[in-house]
Amino acid sequence: MTNKILALDFGGTKLAAAVVNTGERDWQNYQKTFSPPNASAQTDIEIIRTLSHNLLKGENPAAIGVSFGGPVDATTGTVRLSHHVKGWENIPLQKILETEFNAPTVVDNDANVAAVGEHRFGAGQGYDNLLYITVSTGVGGGWIINGKPWHGAQSMAGEIGHVTVDPVGPLCICGKRGCVETFASGPYIAQQAKKWLQYEPTEGQILRGLVNNDLETITAQKVSEAAIQGDELAIRAISLAGWGLGVGIGNVANLLNPERFILGGGVTKAGKLLWETMQRVARETALPEVSFEIVPAALGDETPLWGAVALAENLLLTKK
């Protein structure tokens, strides 16, 4: 019988597949690609199917673990929707993959999967109460409580990106105002900087130079680069992102008292200013008696895949 695990990552733009033997920590095979422009659920499933068959070379895996970038009903493995790719409404992804590969499959939201990965293999080892937070295109979270993933009543626990930190703040993709995501996610950091540049024509000269005065090409990465080079407008934007995250984290620390917050995603690479602001504001927001650490994720861009491996290994253990 095969001891191969197939790990899959359906990101907002990136699709990845990897194969590892149970109990091992080196990929046997690994492939990633990007969703095509105007991607749909259908195209993404087809791409993952092809990648997986290329890696498996005719074998069926012992189990499949899947990280999905959007809300998932973890009990049935049904994707509720994707905020970035059309056509994912109520897609029974677990059933589709079990039929295709004749192997038990577990599907969960990417932040929940990353939490499991960091707890098993990364910065969460030895900590049984933690919140993993991803800060990239959006802001999401995944809980480990008493050593186990915690989903909440409708698999919606961990949505720290939609904790309100400013009731009259910017409008969020979810329809509410002033969510953590509206301050800290990559697109919102870029949007905030662009808005300030439009209103303050003499400000942000370093940032303007980095994008050759084409404000439409501003990204959070460019804002971060400009901040590191001393651009005051960019420093304001990164500080505001750190503030939003810090308020959210401090409130969550008061509510559920985890030992660690583990942060991953592209925006967390924005540098010292983001981290220092976030740490300070989180500490100021939390009660003095509540102690916690905020640390970077250890597994990097492969966090969702290693989390998928951990989920698949758990599945095999429960089936024994």
C-alpha cells in the first residue's frame, strides 16, 4: 500500500501540489503554477488535477490534504466561495478529489491549514493555544486551541481580518467598515497610499519615484520599500497597517488568551516598522495581565502545503 501524501494549495492566484512520504519532511515532488487570467473553479480544478497526476505518476495517494483560499465547510470539505476566483460557490471539493484519486481527503480554509502546519512543524511547536494570522491579499486567521484546530460553530472562527477596529473606517470587501483588513492587507495599504498621494501632491516623493509617478502601479511592497527609504507618507501607511493589526491582536489576546500569534503572508515582510508598531499597539490594547508573543511564521510560502500534510497525516491516524 502506498504511503504517499498529496498536499494541495488553492491560493487566490497560486496553485501548488506536492507529494511526500508519511513521516518524512522533504518533498518527493513539487510543482506550482499561477491561475490564468479570468480563472474559474473549473480551470483551477483542472490545473490541480493535471499537476497532481504529473507528480503521482499513476499511483493513488494514501491521503490528500487541501488548503483553500476562502471559506470552507471543514466537516464536509465543501468550498463555500472564493473572493478571488469565480464559480467556487458550494463546490464539493473533497468529494471531487476523493472520486478522482480514490483516497480519503480533507479540505480546509488556508489560514486553518497554515495554523495546523505551524503548530506541527513550525513556530507553533510546543504551543497548544495559538492564532495563526495571514496578512496578504486579505487578512485571515486559524486557531489551535488545546492542541487542536478550532473551527467554531459554522467553520467561521479565526476571521480576525473582519474584526472592526474603526467603526467609521474604510469600507471593506465584506461590506462593513474599519475591519483589520482595511488597514493591513496589501491592496488596502496600496489604496491608502495612493489616496494620500492624490490629495497631497507635494508628499511621498520617494514613493512617487519608485513607481515613476504612475500611481496605478503602487503595491504594498513599493510602499514598504519607500518607507524603508524614509518616505514619510509611506511610513504613515505602514504604521497605520501595524496599528490596525495591533488593535485586532490586542483585543483577541484579551478574549481568548493564546500563548502565541504567528504571522505569515507577504505583508509581514514589510520590515521593522510594521512589526514594532504592531507589537507596541497590541501590548497597549491588551490587558497588562495578558501575556503573549507575536512571532513570524517559520514555514514561509510552503506553510499551506505543510499544513495540508499535517491534516492528511491526522486523517490517516483517525482511520487506523
